[in-house]
Amino acid sequence: MAQVKISSQERFNRQVNYTIIKSLWKYMRPKDKIEELYQELNITRNYMSTIVTGNTYNTPDLNRKWQSRTNDGVGLHVLGLPKPYMLGEEMISINGLELSDWQNFFKYRYDEPKKADGFYIRQDFYKKLHRAFAALRAGGPRVTSNEPIDLLYYYIVTKHANLEQDRTDLEIKELVQAMDQIKARHWKECKDSLLKKSIEELERQLKMARAVFEYKKM
């Protein structure tokens, strides 16, 4: 398994996001095998376990996994969730659960599972999580919502990603995030031809974005 260095916040976000993914699948599809989900994501049971337990010794390279798509189209992208949530750069929000709920759950589920209070804390957490899932089910799929939890729910219910969302907006968000990772040294190291082409394309996109921005202000 490829390993990478990530921040403690990213690791925590991954724990939250993939716990929600796994738990919502089990809640909504109790008769289906969890392996079906793993196959769609192109991961193994051990791979998922490494993520949700917050394993610090064997960190999966989710960015590489995101980029790798099999011939039959499976991979992390299939859920319809934006890349930042699948990589742990952002955390999925779900009504009824606070940050402290997640922190306590992971502490007593993986770090200190034998502590006396652990059982009751875990039970309380599962009750809150299942209430949140029940509310999602009662509301039904929200086709026009771009909220990560709604996108995930839509996929699990329908077995395909919600394509009604604004894909252009998601692409722009990913572009901005990618650009934010580029440093001066990257430009210094790239070939002159690529540097020239990049400048031309950036200027073209900037001109177009400014024109749209000014138009919206009118």
C-alpha cells in the first residue's frame, strides 16, 4: 500500500467521511454485502479499515487512488462526492453529530476500547448516527442538493451518482484547489514551452472569469 504524509486533521476527516460512507451503506442496505461497496470504490476491506481506524503507520495514498480508475469505471469517484471529501481535505457534515461526538467515538472505539465509559459513549454515538440516517431516509433523495451527505445518500439509494448537481462548479473548485498547491519552484522547474502555454491559458481563463464576474455585478 502506497504511503503518504498527511496532517492529523486530514486523517481525522478521513475517519469521519469513510465511517459515514460505510455506516450509511450498512444502514440503508442491511441485506447487501459490504464487499459490494468496496468493489465499487476499488478498495479492500483492509484498505477501508486502515482509513477508519486512523492508522498512522500505513497511510493510504487516496490522491493516487482517486486518479486511478479501472476499465469498468469503478473507483473513489463513483459516489459523486467531490474529491476533497474523498481525500480527507474536507469533512462531511451530518445533522445531529458534533465534532466532539466523533472525537469521543474514535477515542473509545479504537484508542481506548476497554475503558469503562467506552461502551456507553459508543452506544450513544450509534444512536445519534442512526437518528441522522433515519432523517435522511425520511426526507428521501435530494436531487438538487450539493451537500456531501445528500450526494452520498443519493448514491447509496440509487446505486449511481447524482448527475443533476452543478458539475461545472465542482470542476472549478477542484481547479482552485489544484492551483493553490502550485509553488514558485514548480514554475521554475517546468519546461519553457509548458510555462509559456500555462501563462497563455491562465490569462485566457482570467479574462473570461473577470468578464463573467463583471457581467454578474451589472
